[in-house]
Amino acid sequence: MAEISISNKDWQRVKIKIQRKYNNLSDEQLQYTEGQEESLITNLMQLVNRNREYVVFTLKKALVNIDNNRL
């Protein structure tokens, strides 16, 4: 079970932050449907070659201040 919950609205902002940090990632690679957090985490782990803890930390950090563009 995923440690986070991301709405489709919030995902648009989070996705921009992730793309700024990892500018090699495309919109197609960052497809997300609300409720599919587990598959999002797994996908990001493979795309950025990091462990689960790092990916979850990064997503939580992006959600803390959703209006800020920094990650």
C-alpha cells in the first residue's frame, strides 16, 4: 500500500516539479491516474534509478508546499 495519496489536480503540480528535477522525463513517462500511487512509485523508482524511500520522500516533499515550484 502506498504511503501517500495524490489527487489528479495535485499531480499536475508535482509532475512539473519532478520534470524540473529530472529534465529527461517526459509527460508520457509520468502518466498517473488517481488511486494508482503504488504503480507511480514503482515507475519512478525505475525511471530515476533510486530506492522506494527516496521516491516516497521526494513525492511527499513535493506535496508539502504544493504552490511552491521547488522540489
